[in-house]
Amino acid sequence: MFNFAGQGSQSALYSPHPFVKSNDPCRLTALTQSTPKEPMNLTPADFGLADFSVGSESFADFSANNSSFVGNFQSNVRSTRLLPAWAVDASGNIRDDLTLADVVLNGSLIDFAMDRTGVKFLERHFPAENDDEMHRILFDKLTEHSAVFTSLCRSAAGNFIIQKFVEHASLEEQYRLVETMSENGLIELCLDKFACRVVQLSIQKFDESNAMKLVEKISNLDFLPLCTDQCAIHVLQKVVKILPVSAWSFFVKFLCRDDNLMTVCQDKYGCRLVQQTIDKLSDNPKSPCFNTRLQLLHGLMTSVARNCFRLSSNEFANYVVQYVIKSSGVMEMYRDTIIEKCLLRNILSMSQDKYASHVIEGAFLFAPPHLLSEMMEEIFDGYVKDQETNRDALDILLFHQYGNYVIQQMISICISALLGKEERKMLPTEMRLYAKWFDRIKNRVNRHSSRLERFSSGKKIIESLQKLSVPMTMTNEPMPLWAVPTPLMDITAQFLNRQNFQKQHSVFDD
């Protein structure tokens, strides 16, 4: 008896007795016989399993009802099985004179496909031409039994030979592969770390019509688990990247439902997929299908704006809102909508949230001038002072563990404008406005400097203000760059540095 939890010796895998079902679903029981026999050496013909029966029930009947169990068992057994003795030399290496025909005729194709060394041999001798007779024989051998095909796809070695067939399949073979994958648990293939590579390559290499048939099969599955799985996510990313929007419009409509959007965006893998989808929908406005993409994008952005506050406060979903705010082109109107409808009047509370504060920083950095002015004025004069402490919003954020980063961003924006670092030409009236904001922050910092110096964040605020130590004389002309006494860090440095700090504590390292 061999326990798949790890108990029992490896010799149990080579029991001389045939295996049958036991009452314990995690064990296989060997029928006892008086005389031990040599370990069975199955060939591809044996995978028909019609003659391999115990009692009144054939193993084929059992495998038909328990394909995932049998497939996993076969994969586990074959991953440790050595290649046939006749196929290797005295050193244990594959014989130099061995041919692909020898492997097929001796019934060892599956043994080779499941072995790391054996599958490399098959890849080297693979008949790439799909009209080759050996190509057809191999294709039929590896796809005629569902349990064998599934085990190969989910095997660390076997998936490579299936990928070879995917890459060189004829249109007819592509159709058969789509049907075979669909019949053998397509969702399990997408969720498996090896089989998902087969599905990805199929989407990439198949003719568009066959690839879209495969995606149609995927759309009929329980779709939510695919959007939040670390393996299946790559399949969906490949769909969005490779195929026309008509093939995956169902996915955008799926995200437009609030519950689905929140679940996917709050997942560390799903939030990446949503960002890629937004990027693809907003890309290339001159393409013929852009109107269709724009309609889907509008529906998705409506859902994002409707759930903006909840998304911004989540560890992973905040990246989606940041992505919208930082995007350009057609996305600018959605950026402005989110800032105007969602962030304004909530800046103080969101600036004190660990994740939403990043969204506020990005909004300050990328907001158009009229919305930037509203955001600044909200911090300065938009809130009633606390009656007990007599502190206003600026006081609160100066000493807050997250809010102080928002103040640093405000200082950086003002300094950049006053030193002529903005890409666009600043009007004198705008320069005066930036100078007024800078002075208000500086005066408040000077008032609390003794307290701020106790904290590292406070010291950074004081240091950032000292970058503009030369007295400002407002004229009708913007300050020229030659008047700058010392070089200034790029406006985005502090924002990006903080983003990098956050990334060190997230899954976005790659």
C-alpha cells in the first residue's frame, strides 16, 4: 500500500501486484498474489486499458470516472520512472543510435515524454512538418486518450512535447487540440503551472479562428477563479494581448459588474490583468476597432469611478486607480473625472490611509492645473479646524505617518514650478499661485519646525523647503533656469522613491 501523502517506500510505486480502488481515496491497494511478478512496463498500447481489469470493473471504466486522480497518479509514477533499459547505454545516457521510430515501435513514447531527458530527445527528433507520417503517428498516440493527454500537459516534462505539437499543428490538428483540451477539464489546465503554458501557446500560435474557439470555451467556465490565479492569469493576459477585442469583450463586461471588479482588483494577480486591459482598450485611437474599445473602456471606467474610494484603500486595487490617474491620451478625461468626482472633498481622509495616500500623491502630480488648484485649496482652506486641538488639515498631514508624503509632494510640485522645471510655459499669474502655496506651507513648517525635527519625515519636509533657499522676486517673467543656484531633483523623484518602497513590500518585483 502506498500513501500519496508521503508514507511508504518508493518500491511501492513498482508493486508487482495490480492496483485497485480501496475505501481510502488517498491510497491504492495491491491485490495479493502468491508469486511475485516483475514490475509492469506499460506501453502506449496499454493505455487503451481495455484488457487491464480487476474483477468486473476495468481500469478504463475507473479512469473515465476519476480522470484527475488517475492523471495525477500516472504523472507522479512516470516522473520517477527510468527510461527503458534498451534505450540507454552503460553510462545511463540515451543511446546515440536510437531513433524516434525505435521509441514508437517499442511502445515507449509515453515513457520518454514523461522523462526530462527523454522529452529532450523527442524535441530534438520532432518531425516539424505536419504532413509527415511520423508526425501524424505521434499526434495520434499522444492525443487519443484523454487521461494521457491531460497527464502530459500537467507534467513538468510532458508539457514540452505537447507545446511542440501546438507550435507545428495543422489547422485540423489545431481544431482537435481545442476539442481535446475542452473535453479534459480546460479550467484545470489553465490553473496548472505547466498546463497553462500549453494553453498560452495555443492562443499565440493557433489560427485566429481556432484561438477564438478556445477562448470561447474559456468564457463558458467559472471565470472568477481564472482572474485571481497566478497561473491562469497568464492565459488571460495572453488573450488580451494577442487576440482582437471581439474575442475578449466578455471579460470587460464581466469586470463592469461591481462585485467582480472589486474581487479581481483586490487580488495581487488580478489587479495586473485589469491594468493591462485598460491599457489595451485605450491604445491606438486610430485603429478601426477603437470605437468598440472606447465603448467597453467607458463601461469599465464607469465601474472604476463608482468604486474608486474602496479601490483606493485596498493594498492591490489602489494600483488600478493610480494607473488611470497616470495614463495619458484618451484616459485623461477619466483621470479628471476620478479626481473631480471621487478625490475632491475626500483628500484629507484618503491622505491618512496607507494605500489611498499613494493615489492622492499621484493625483497631485498628474492633475491638470484647474484641478490641482482645487486640491491645493482644499488642503489649505477646505476643512474646519478641529475644535479641541485647533488643528487644520495642513497641521494634521504634516505629522501624519502617511499624510506627510502628500505634503512632500505638494512642496515638490511648487518648487518645480518656481524653478522652471515644468514642461509647459507658466504664466505669471500661475507662478504667483505656486509661490503663494509654497509660502503657506513654508510658514506652517517654520511654526512647527522644533516638533518636526523630532521625526525623520519632518526632517525631510524641512530639507525639501531648503532647496528653494534663494528669495523669490516675482516679476512678470518666469524665473529662468540659469537663476537656479543648485540642481533640483526631478519632480517625480520623491513620488517614485515612495512607490519603489511600496513595491519592496508587494508582489510587483518583476
